[in-house]
Amino acid sequence: MRNALFALLFCLTPLHAAELTLELPGGTRTLDTAALLSHPKAQDVTIPDDVSYKKTMRYRAVPVAVLLEGVKPDEHLQAVALDGFAAELPAAPLLNHKGARAWLAIEDPARPWPALAKGKPSAGPFYLVWTDPKAARIGPEQWPFQVARIRHLPSVAERFPALLPAADTSAEVRAGFVQFQKNCLACHRLNGAGDAQFGPDLNIPYNPTEYLAGDFLPRYIRDPQSLRRWPQGKMPGFSKEAISDEELGQLIGYLRHMAGRKVAP
């Protein structure tokens, strides 16, 4: 669902003019492509099974942790792409120096990356990638590309109380809320709450648990095109590596719970 806008932005945004804005506790600063490529911590990293390119990729990249001055592990960040895609990211994994480690890949104008697909731009100018992502169960929504801004924000629960389950709900539903933030919130709103600009609201006017009965909803999440073949459909499938069967059950439990907590946007 991001394709058309990607193509327009690709035409309008020359690689040499790319800038990354960091809105952090110590203030706001902007770094351009040249500054990041020449950063003293920049190095070449190899990413097997790159989430966006579906193959091994090699990038010039800077550890994300060195860019996040003043950010603490228990805090929250959001990576915003050129088209408005907004990935909600707990700070702790981004600050890791071992295990699953986050890198900001920088597209060099002299060596542009390949297009993501025919008729699409590349993942540049900046792309958040991970080495050893399985060590921290890093999901596909935690690999935002065409990143323009990384900002320090209050938690999702603080910013969007309309997303909260009832205070006395089960541990499974609360765990489902965590899965919703990780896997859904970058593309979808719920009760009109969220910063996403892509997918439909998942509660207003109807929650998917209200119109996808039986096992159709988990099947749809695993492989959307298996139930609704649509050439323009952009929702990715979520494998068991991205979200386990137990976690998928928690997510659906949260959605079912929220069907009874509709709040008009």
C-alpha cells in the first residue's frame, strides 16, 4: 500500500539531499547522507535474509545505539518513513551492542541500492536493519525503510489510551496488546488511535473478529493473499518466526476484546 507514494517520493527526493532527523531527549539534530557515511562508527555489515530484499544484502551502516544519545532502555522511539509509515520501537533492542543489533544502513548516492521490486524505489536513503534478529525476536515491522526521522516519544499506552484493554482483563489480552503494537500499529489504527496512514482501522466501524469467523482471521494474518487475492493488496504475511501461534492467539484475543470497547474517532 506504500508503492505509489514511494515512486513519487523517489522522483522528488534526490539521494544526495537525504537527511535524517533525530528528535531525542537532548534536542533535535539533522544528519545528512555524507555525515553518516563518514561517521567514525560506520562499517560494512552483511544482512542475510534481508526482510525487504528477501536475499543477502551488504550495507554501509552505523550502529543505531551510537545515534541515540540520552535514550534509556525503558523508553520508546518511533521511526517515521518518508511516506508516513511509523514503526513503534522499544528502545532497549535498539541500544544493544551484542546479540540482535540495530544498524542504520545508509544508501550511498554513488552506489545506489536496487529497487525493492519492479517500478518501486529502493529501501533508501536510510533503512533500519538488524544483525542476528532472531536473538531478540525482531519482527518485520521493526525493519522500517526510507526512514526520515527517529523520535523519542511517550509509550503507545500513554499517547493512545483508546488502544488500552480494560484494566481487569486477562494476561493473554494484555500480551495481545503488546503484539498489536509490535506487528500492527505501524500500518493500522484502532479506535482512530495511532499514527499509521496505510491500513484500515481495526475496530471502527467493524473489528475483523466480527466478520472473519472460525480460523479465517489467523489464516488471513499468516497469508492474506490465500483468502483474498488482490493484486493491489500490500499486507505482508506473518510467518511463525515473526509471530508464533501462541502470540497470534494473544493478538486475536486482544482484537476480540477491543471489539467490545469501540470508541468513535
